[in-house]
Amino acid sequence: MKLPQAWRQPLAIVGGVVAVAWLVIAVAAPLLAPHDPLAQDLPRLAPPGPGHWFGTDQLGRDILSRVMYGARLSIPLTLLLVALSVLVGGLLGACAGYFGKWADETIMRFADLVFAFPTVILAMVVAAALGASLANAVLAVLVVAWPAYARVTRGLVLGVREREFVISGRLLGFSAWRSLRVDVLPNITGPILVLATLDIGTALLLLSGLSFLGLGAKPPSPEWGAMVASGVEVFDSWWVATFPGLAILTVVLAFNFLGDTLRDALDPRTARAIKERAL
Amino acid sequence: MAIRSRRPRAKAALLPVLLTGALALAACSNGGSSAPASQGGGTAAKTLVIDTSFNLKTADPGRTYEPTGLIVGKAAYDTLLTFDGSDVTKPVPSLADSYELSADGKTLTLKLHQGATFADGSPVTADDVVFSLDRVRDMKGTPSFLLDGVKVEKTDETTITLTSKTANPALPYILPNPALGIINSKLAKEHGATADPGDKAEQYLNSASVGSGPYTIESVNISSQVVLKANTKYWGPKKPVYDKVVLRNVESATQKLNVARGDSQVALDLSGDQVKGLPGNLQVNKTPSANVVFLLANRNSAVSETTSNPKFAEAVRKGIDYTGLLELAGEGSVQAPGVIPSMILGALPADQGAKRDVEGAKAALKESGVTDPKVKLEYPSELTLNGLSLQGIAERIQANLKEVGITVELAPSPVTTALDNYRNGKEELGLWWWGPDYPDPSDYLVFLPGKTVGLRAGWKAGADKEIEAAGDKAAAAIGDDARKQAYVDVQTKLNASSPFIPLIQPSQNIVTAASVTGLEFHPVWTVDVADLGTK
């Protein structure tokens, strides 16, 4: 089996390998991790070395194990978050674009309202109001993330809505719901998928950012953002903050590479450039 | 970093790195640029730079109650009595030559020292003393409570009497508080000082000082730095050594860098982990602070059916690994055997501290009849105490109690939110600390049923008659020996059946350059600048 040309790019391969590696770590963390991520039985603030390759934190917990278990929290939640944003934003955007008039006005003005706030601040306010927990942090990020999808979906639906095949469907007596599902949806999924993949990185950053500020994961759960926050208190022991930070960095990079590749692959205008660069 | 940005890509991934870099730069420049006075710690030799994380609202002695304000106040204003070095068990003369407490403990008579002068050369008179103390009490500022119900009178030109409605043996221990510094009443009145809430002298007192202390205030910026100048005409025996003392607001990680490279001579707030690995030419002073970190298990059954069970509190007391907590807090920290910290009269001897006994804890839990307890532990998430974060302590307690069979859910919240729940007595388990308002054991009667802190643990008046009787006895006791005995008794009883579990006194770690001499940590004013000398 041969990979399609668009995927035979160096960045795509790096992104794919790193992302898959993290997914494997997330699934198999209990088998891979050398220690219990919550056990406080190692020497405190030990630098990386045999037995604890990423060092230990202030409470004598193994950072390698915590980073591995952290993948079980951060990655699924980020994926869920993006999926929910696509669902909510897409649905609302599609309604706005397809029905137009007051539905369009109401939904899009509401989206504009959310856009008007700085993303991080709004997410912080929502998370703080709901109380600190990972579920609430996801909800907070969802509140600020959906309008992007609503706007893109609306634009795409507007473009497709007046095409002949959609109109003929309507003339055949399709309901609005069926018309959206059968005629419109298949023609707009590509761009939304690209946007979603590119967004995984930002969503993870925002989610760990909230945990960093103490508005997300509750201690002692090994969430990467919270781990970086605890590392800031002990700046001299660089390993406490560095390794969870690297975990965030690699996941974000990997999904951004994947998102880029996906866009290139789906965009006919970049097809020729891809052919030249393919491995 | 917006989630809606169209091409976040690598840029987004780099953001945390860039941010960290920018923050580090900002922190460094904060330390570096605000250092006009320091010249590598040597050449001038007469300038001392002290780095501390500011907790400063004002330099007006009548309003100040924050740690940094007390350092400034101590240097610029003399008080009637003071303490010798870091010994807070015995007040010694300062502006007053002697004091005498009446047999009923209600009247304190002080003889003023003759020849004491303010920085402008005018003499310190009995009228200045009366005005200063009246002003603090009647202005209704933060430290007003220190003199609540105390009447200040001048008997003659050299005698002052302080009269309280009830026995007040703590008064000689309260008077050394820098908030009760004596101000030059003539000068202060010219700038709007009055002995009522309409006082307008604060602004003036933030730009100049009108005290008789060894240093005078040159400038105050409550968010960045305070500059003190030597009072060349100081009347006391301890003449100021430095021409100029600069206190800078610097965050603790930067304090470490500054003192290590000679940019400052004193760093006041390093954590136990930060003082490790400092260059050998620096002196590290590790002293247990007067802050007692404690755990409370709410006695109000409306708040929690679990923690209100006294046997549950016993299980918690026996389930905690105190040595493990000390390891987190670092060298210099000590276990708190009772609620009164080690340096204050009436503190329990160290060997009476609770010890870990997992089997005993499990037995107590079984006896309590509570099965599979789940409790919520609330604490302020972002606060550090002497460089120690409560977060780590809470996580360690959670792990300790898990071994006993108690499931603890951690509920950190920002200090403002957490304080609300604490003050209203709504926390199931709470992790807090108590720092003394003045170094006298009577300040710790607040832990009794029906008193301020007791109520925060849902411990209502009448909940434990025996302890309350012991508390009343301690409050009325006169004479060091009798008081000591009474407070030891109160604490022994508290340890046996109260909702409070004293944990540790974290270490105050002060780092100084080799050239600085005479530094001693003080539980009230952290450090007396006038004590600092040079080699």
C-alpha cells in the first residue's frame, strides 16, 4: 500500500509519527509508566537519572510517569473538545447559513459577541465562574471555540446553498434537514476538517493554560499545564516544568503538521506544489 | 493564541517558549533596573540593598500592618518597649525606661526615657506618646485593635499610664509592635494628623518620617522600593551603620539571582528549596517562622457529618506524617507541637508534638463509626508562606490520609474565595496558618470554642466546657510562670480534643552577603534594619 502523495511530506510523516506515538502512550500508560504517577515515594526534586529518567517533583513523584499519564487526560479531552466545537459550531453555522434571515442574524451576532472578547480571558472567566475542574475547563474552552466553526460553516453553506443540485433537491421536496445532510454537508466537510485539525493544538494550549492558572485539572491529577505551574515554583529544578512543557509542545506541533498536510491535500490549488515536494 | 486563528501552526507551539522567555527577561530587568544604589555590595559599603517580595500598603505607622510595612516602621519609629534581638519572651526598654503592670493586670505604668529626640532634633515628650497611641486606636486603621479599649494618659511629663477594662497582661508584648511607633505630634499635626478617622497625614507619612528611629524615610513607592536614610542624630545607643538602606520589591527566584551575584546584600524570602546550592560566600539564616500551619476538621455537623465526629479528627491527627511535611518545608522548619509557635511564651515542648501512628489512626477511624469517609480539603491555592506553597502540603496530606483509609478531595481556590469559606466556617477540612498579631500567647485564645478561629472550625461556645475554663484561667493569669503553665495546659487539652491539628512552622530563610553582620529573624518585624552591621 502506498501513501497518497500529499502525505509523503517530511512534516506530515513527523507529525503523524509523533501523534501516533502520543496516542499509544495515552492508551498504554499503565503498562509503560515505571511508577505510580501519584505515589510520593521517590527522593524529592531528584534530577533526571536512572530510575527516574525525567527526574522527580517537589513531592517525590516520578515525572516520566506523570507525563505519560498526563497524555490520558490532555489528549482525549482535547479531541473531545474539538469534536464538540465542530458539532455545536457547525450545526449553528449551518442553520444560520441555510435558513438565513433572523436565524442568521441571531446566531451570527451572538458569535460576534463571543469574538469580541479576548479568547483566553473569556475562557478564564467562564472557568472561574463554573469552578475549577477539567470538565468545566472543557466547557469554558467550548464556549470560546464554537464561533469559529459557526462562521466558517455559514460561509460554506451560503456558497453551496444556491447551487443547482441543492435547489433541485429542494424542488423534489427534500426537507431542510435532509437537504442539509445529503446535499450540503458532503460538500463542506473538507475545510471544516482542516480547521478542526489545526485547532487541536490551540485547544490543547488553552486547556493546559487554564490548568496552569489553577482553573482546570484538580491536584494531584497529572495534567501537563498544572505540572508546568508547579515547576515554576522551583525554577532551579528545570526538569519539573520542562518535560510536561515538551509534551505540550510536541503534541501541538504534531497536530499542526497534520492539519497543514490535510489542508494541502484537500486544496486543489496546492496540488502541484505537493507533487514536487513529495518524497 | 486564539483558537479561531486560521494558521496557528508552529507559531502557536512556540508561544509558551516565547512567553517564558519574556517573563524571565521581565523578572530580570525588574531586579536589575531598580538597583540605583547597589555597587556590587562593597565599594560604597555604606549602602545596603534588601530584596523582599513587598507586602506593603502604607508607611504610616498608624495604619501599617503588613510585613514590609513593619520592617520600614521598625527602622523609622521607636516604640515605648521593644525586644532584644529575636527574643520575644521579654519586652525591654526603648523610649520607656521601665514598665510596671499592676497586680490586677489592668494598669500599665511606663517611665519615659529622658533625652530621646526625634530625627529633627526636638525632644520626645509624653504628649507625643499620648497623641501617637490615641491616633492609632481612634483612627480605626488595621492595627487599631491592638489598643482596643486601652486608655492612654499622661500622669506627669515623664509618666504614661495605659488602663484596660479587663486584665491585659499581653500589653507589654503588644507595645513593641512598630504600628505603635511614636510620632512627632507637632510635625504630624501640621500635615493633617488627627486622632480620629478623619486623619489626613498618610500621604505625608508616605514621603517622610516623623519618628525617632535610627533611620528616616527618604522615599516610599509601595509597589517597587523604599529608601531609608541614616538618622545621624539618633539618640539611642545603637547608631545606624549604613548611610542608606534600599528595600526593593523582588520576586523570590530573582532575589536568589541578585544576592548570588552581589546585586543585593540581603534576600528575605527564599524557599527551603531555593537556598540549596547557593555560592559558599553567602550566609544562610534558617529560623522557624512564627507562622503555624494547621489543619481544621469542622465540628459543625451541618457542614459535615464526617469531620464533626471527634474520633475522625483523632484519626487525621494520627494519620499525618509530620516528618514528611518537614521534609517538604525544608531545613529550619519545625513541627508545631501546639498552636503556639516555639518562640512565644507558653509554647509546648517539641517532644509533645503529635506523631504518626497509622494503626492508631485506623483504629480511631473504626471507632468513629464513619465508613469509607470522603472529605473535601480547602486551601488557598496561590499563596506561599515563607516560600512554601500550601499546594504541596495539601497533596502530601492527601497521600498520608489515603493510607489510613480517608479519601481526601483537594479543593484549592484563589485566596479571596477560600478566605470567605474559612471565615464563615464552611470548610469541611481546611489548611491554613496563624501568624501572631503580637508575640503573646493570649493571641492564641482565638482557637477556643466560640472565638474567632474556633468558630471557623464550627466550634461553638459551650462545645467544650473544660477547655473554655482552662482558656479563661490562662487569660487572667498574671506572671510569666503562671501564664506559661496555663497556656501549656490549654494546648494539651486542645491537642486532645480540638478540631485543630497543628502541623509545622515553616522556616524563614534569609540569605545575606558575607559582609553583613547582626542579622536575626524576628517574628514580628522580620528584620530590624538597625541591627545590621558590616564587616
